Amino acid sequence: MSARVIHTGQALVDVVLEVPDLPVRGANVNAATYTRYAGGAVSILVAAARTGAPAVHAGAVGTGPNGDLLREAMAREGIELASPPVPGKDTGICVVLVEPTAERTFVTTYGAEREISVDLLATSEPRPGDLVCLTGYSLYPPTRDPLLAWLEALPEGVDVVLDPGAALADLPREHGARALGLTDVWTSNAQEAQELTGVRDPFAACAAVAEHLPDGAVVVVRDGADGCYVRVEGETTYVAGYPQAPVDTNGAGDAHTGVLLAERALGTPWHEAARRANAAGAVKVTRRGPATAPTRVEVDAFLAERGPAGPTSG
């Protein structure tokens, strides 16, 4: 059976407002547009599903209009929702303020997506070869304890992927260390790697991140439009990016992560998976909305226009 990409993180509704700039405290700003999208963990799963890997959401989804939107989006993309709806409580939202520079600012609420348990997560039934993704935002209460307990009991051969987000740096050291000790694959942007290690250079940060992980763990550190660095078997390699004029950067990192993991689930070597993930992120920033990653065919076409892959360097 094919390896699957399983995500344990929060599926949220992104309420996206395009604004000319951020208001100062107590002031007002008029938004040019207002749109509701399926976001959060769904963005990564959409990217994985469009790449051709089986994608499963192991988290909680509520009842009500937000939960309905998420279920419809996942069904449309062929994403399996493993758990039943949380009764009597709707999913939360993330308000996303997008500026003309394509930079985004978030305000997030809590809802049914935080109502997880070991039994609920277990409905995804991970098996050897699967990649189980968690986000640093799940390491806050009330999701932290059931999530870590479940991860610690996973079958041998299931790879745990940590996408730390900005949350990891704010956690008590013991909780972060517990998650890091379970991590087979780290994937983050350069800022998040620096927050863990204090190392600014993304090439050097890969080795510094690896020091916090079990032996043999893979480290991927994104460097925006410039591409990413991949550390496999103790060697760090630069994989060039494809700079674009961005329209919306919300979900670009998720597109990268989803494609990276889907390619690995399909058997693609790490460096080629990273090259395709770089291409997917480049396409995504030219589109509005979080869960707008390209399909595998679109990534093929994007790369074909740019000729053979250039060499990577260590």
C-alpha cells in the first residue's frame, strides 16, 4: 500500500482580508476583499493530495458552517478525514491580513480543532512508511498531552515530521525537547531554525537543528524565494529556488511542506523532492488563498519551462 501523509494539526477556516496596510492601535483600515478558505493543516494536505499521495487529516473538525467548509474542501481534494465531527462545537478561524507586499499577519481563535484525544488521533491508523506531520502550535494545551502520548506509541517505521512554526520558541523547554526527541524530519523556515539554534545562516542552521534531533533525522530549512537547504545523512545541500513576484505568501510554506512530504511518500529522493517543493512554493505565491498549491502536472510544466535542474551545492 502507498505511504500516506497524515496531518495531526489544526484544520481552520482562514478569513482573509486584503488591506492596504496594518492599522495602528485604535485605528481603522478598510479591506479590499473578504474571503473564507479552508486553511491550517488543510493547506498541507491539499498540496500532498494534488501531488498524488494519499492524504489524511487525523485532527478534529467541528460541526457548524466552519466545519462544513472544511469537510467540503477535503472531500473535493480527495483528502480522508479520519475522525467523526466534534458534536456541539464549531471549528475556529484564523483572520489573515494580507498587505500589498504579500506579507501576512494572523489572529487565531480556538474551537473544535483543539478537541483531540489519543483515541481520536488513532482513527488515522498510521502504518510503517507513513509520514505523520505535527505543528508546533499543537504543543500548547489542550492538544499537547494527547498528541505527544499518541506519537510516542506510534508503530516502528512511521516517520514523525515536525513543522515547528513560530510556536516552538515560546514553549517551555521540556515540552519542546519531548517533541524534538520524536522527530524524524524537521521542516521550517530559516527564522524558525534560528529561534531554536541561535544560528542565522540557514546552511549552518541545518547542522545546528540536527543536534536537537535523534541520530539520522532529516533537516529541511527554507530560505524564502532562494530555495532551501536539505541535510541528509550528515551532509547539507543547497537546493535552488525559483523567485517570483508574489501576490500572497499565505500558505507558501505549507505548499512546500505538503509537496515535499508527498514526494517522499511516493519514493522521490530528498533533494529532488525539495526541488519540486521549491517549484510548488514558487507557483503558490502567485495565487491568492492558502490552500492553492499546484498539482503535480502544474509543477512538471513549471519545471519544464525552466529546463533541467541545475546543480546543487554543499
